[in-house]
Amino acid sequence: MLEQAINEIRRLDLAVHGLEVRQGGDVIFREMFGEDIRYPAYSAAKSVTALAVGLAVSDGRFDINAPLAYWLTENELSAMLPHRREQFCKLPVTRFLTMSVKGYPFRPEGDDPLRNCLSRDMDYSAEPRFDYSNVQAYLVGLICERAVGVKMEQYINSRLFEPMGIPHVGFQTDSQGRFYGATGMSLKISELADLGQLLLEDGRSIVSKDWIREMTSIHISTKESGYGYFIWTKPGRYYISGKWGQRSIVCPELGTVITYMSDLRDNSELMTPIADSIIKELADEAG
């Protein structure tokens, strides 16, 4: 079936950089269609932000049940409309980790993106509802950086990537130099697969097992699936995902991680049935 998957990618002429399948921690299949280099991972960075939050929680520097506003300054909060500020200041970090604050634009905007986000006229008292937006990951990453007291790029590399054996990874910042948190990270396919493997292995003592389980649990429903803390979930699997076909799919019951990176700007959905066919074949082999 793995060879059939490769043939299907070639038949459809999909702009896939490469595909890697791990089972039991071993690479059982790997096919590179492009160079073995780092490619933009886009929203896969959100899952890395969630892992950094888990590290900060374990360090006792961050409380995801506290209001996100706790880490914002009075000057920043002054950008808010007075009748919205009280509502906003009640929202815990978990609401942003689960993308359940409705009304933000897709991405931060303007010369000062933080002030722009805070000045929006939104009903923060509305019931939780899934509303995917880079803004929510941006806000979480920004306040996590303040909580740990060092630049998030330094924190993530020293606490997550270096222990995993991954060389230094760069991250995007906003126009004011604040950690972006939602995108702006490049990885090799094997490095994205390493992140999936880390999740499968309950954090490998790098990240708390309890955090991994909480992060990958369903906290809110979406139209297609469920959502944890900056990670997507479906029955029997959860996955790190970025636009245009960046994905690391973790199947705990099969002990399997399926990872691919692509540049599928118009047809990224075509990789989903191919990945599903691989999972089905491996499940059938497992009996």
C-alpha cells in the first residue's frame, strides 16, 4: 500500500516534498520527491507553541486557567473598548488554546498587531465556539514569552528542540519583535516527524506526559473533527497540521506516525485519502 500511495502521488502529480512513515519508533518507509531540506511548516508552528506552553506550565511559570489578560500591560489593555474590557479580562488562556474565541480576523494586522487585536469590538461574553484564527495562537505565544522571561525562540530551542536532537529552528516575530506563535517556522520532514513521535511517546520526559494527553484530547468540536490545544483530532488519531499539505499524523493504537510536507496550494485535500489508505493498510496488517 505504501508503494501504491507513492504511485498515486506521482499519478496525480502532487507537489509533495516527501513522505515518511514510522512504526514502533522506526522509519518503515520514506520517499523524498524533493530535496531533504527545511520547508515552511506554516501552522504546524501552533502545535510547537502548545508544547512550549506545556513546558512553561511544568516550570511553574504559566497557568492556562488564568485570564490571558494577566500578562498584558495596562497600556495594552487601554486599547480595548471599555464595554469589552471586562469581558475579555475573564477569558482564560484555555479559550485561546482551543480557538474558541469567535470574531478575530484570520491574522494579526496593522503596524501594531497586538493593539489592533485588542481594539476590536468583539463579544467576549459569547459561548465558546470554534473559530480558527492565527490571532489566538499569536496571543498565547506572546504572553507565554512574557511568562518565561526569555525570547520564545531561545526557550523552544533550548527546552524542546535541542533535547530532541533538532538543530536550531528560527521563528517569525511580529512588526514589534513579539513572538508570532502561529506560523513562521521551517522544518525538515524528519523533524516534523520527530514532533509527531514525541507526542506518540507521551513527551519522552522532555514534555510532561500529562500535558501531552491534555493537549491531544478533544476540547472543542469543529465541522470536520475535534480540536485540542493547537492540534487537530479525529477518531483514532490526532495531527499537527499546516496549510498547503504539512502534516504529522499520530495513530496511538497503531504506534504509527505518518508525516508529509508539500506545496499543495490548490489541492492539499488530495493527500488526505492517500494518508487514510496508509492508515487502513497498517491497521489491517495489525489485525
